[in-house]
Amino acid sequence: MKKVLILGDFSSKHTILWFDTYSKYFNTYGFTLQEPIIKDERVFYLKTSIKSEKLKYSLSINSLKNFIEKTKPDIIHAHFIQNYGLMAYLLKKPYILSIWGRDLLSIAYKPFRKAISRSIIKSAKIVHTDAYILNWILINEFNINPSKIINFPFGLENAIINEKLEPLSFEFFKIVEYRKHIDSIYNQSRLIKAIKIVKENGYKNFKLFLLSHGIDTEKYKKLVKEYKLEEFVEFKGSSYSEILQELKSSHIYVSTSLVDSTSVSLLEAMNFGALPVVSDIWSNFEWVIDGYNGLLFNPLIEKDIAKKVIIAMDMDFINRARRINKEIIKLKANWNMNFEKFIEFIEGYIQDNLTLKLKKAKPWSYI
């Protein structure tokens, strides 16, 4: 059986999903510089004392080479361009690269980092993206041959998709927001300011649950207190399973992200019936049509966020959209089905030890 080595952050449930699914097809190993959230002897955790995020990946390359010599993988699959993608690039071996969104969207127009990222992406034999806006950037800004790009989201497994929508009780409109972190990229301060506007417009029958937590949590708690929103905003740190339970009983899911690719939290919300009210960034256009199955707003304008939250507090709209969104998830975000297509895509390259040879061509032409 072929062997796969995943280079990635094993403190992330998304990396674990890749690891578990790959394991159904291949002997699978992992290499990580973050403490894993799973215990598996196949995952090697390098605990490094190097504090510099810019240096710790390149300075750990010898440890990675030793692990590769021990496991002898047929496929190396790196996740995130500037860290594990960099390590794969420095190995000078064929590799697959998964782009997670921010690693491309946050650097695409920064000249120095763009040059490094371009080399890492161009050297990859296969590039996986989870949003079509990433494809556009790769083809038009990085001159990447489209034939080596495969697109599918970090979707949901069958067990989650097959759960039926639960009837919504109604005491108040339950609004949830959750990301892995609370920080400036996810823009929760403007969401809190928007909730203040909703309250000032006379709306009282709602409550926002912030399930995210991070370095800015205390700052946001102070903001809630300053605006006298304690009755309307609750900080509720939760485990992943608890978050899914929260979504099942929520009317509205809101995300004020300033930059992102396809958000798994958005897909989870759509699957469990929470109406998406989200930033009008390009990746969200792939999933939400404003006024049809959700609502879009300008994340830099608190009044626009507040306006769309108010519009969303409509049970007829919510009930109609949740049925539509469930079908969208079944059709487009089935992880198991998408991964099978991914395996088919890479099969030919596995046969040739990932020595894919592409004719040099402009990204819009094969001439």
C-alpha cells in the first residue's frame, strides 16, 4: 500500500479530517510543529524551542528529512503555503499543496512574500483550493497552470450531512458567531457595534452568542459592557461538538470576516439550518445569494451589518432558506464524495511518483 505523509497543523480538526480520510486509502503519517489534538503513533510532533514563526519551519527541515527517511512516503501533502508548504519546497521532492485561504489571500499582493509563495506553489505537482477565488488568483496573479489545480471545500462528512434539520423553538432569535479565534481578521468588534445599533432600533427579542475565543476576548467583553449589551451578547467558549449542538438550535449564523476562503463554519451553519448572514467577500458569493438563501453585508459598515441582522429576523425567510441550504450542502460540500474525486485526480500522478510534466503555457491558453 502507498504511503502518504501530511505536513500540517495537527492541532486543527481540518488537518485531522485529512489524516483520517487519507488513512482509509493509504498508510498515512503526519509531521507537525503544533501539539496534536489526537494521539496516534503515526503523527510525529516536533516540539521546538524556536519562537520565530518565520524561522521555525525552515530550521526544522533536518528533523523532517529524518522522519521521511524513516517512513519513506510515496506522497507528501503539505498544508498552508508559507509554513508546511515552505518545508515541502525545501525538501526538493514532489509534493501536493493545499491552500487554506488566508495563506494566499493575505499575501497575494505583498511583493516579497508573493515571490516566495509563487515558488512554493509553482513547485507543487498538484494544488488543492477550497474556493474558486483562489483559483482565479493562482491563474491570473501567479501564472499557475489550471490543469494542476483541484477545487473542493473542506466539507462535511456523511454522518453530519445526514442529520435531519431539527425544528426551531422560538423564545428569541438566537444568533451565533464562531471562528477558531477572535482577532482583527474576523472583525468581531464591528459585529458588537452592529448589535448596539440593532438594540437602538428597538429590537429586543434576540441574543448573540460568541462561541469564538482568543487573544481579543477580554477587549470585546469590555466593549459589550461599555455598550450595555450584557443582556444581548454572551461569550460562550465551547468544544466542537457543543458548537454543532448550538447550531442546531440557532436561527442565524453571522460572520464578519474581512478575508477568508470557504469557511467550514459557514457550511456547518448551512447544514444545520442557521440562516447565514455574512460578509460580502468573494468566497461567500459561492455559497450565499443575498436575499435568497442568506444575506450579505459590507463588513466595514456597522449599519449594514445591523440592517441585515434585522432583515434576517424573519421566521418565514429562515424556514425557507434552511431547506435550500441543506440541499446545497448535500450537493456541493460532501467531504466523502469530494475526497473520492480527489483520489481519482491524483491517481495518475501517484503512478508516476508525482512527476507530473506540464507543457509551459499561459494560464488562459494551451497555445
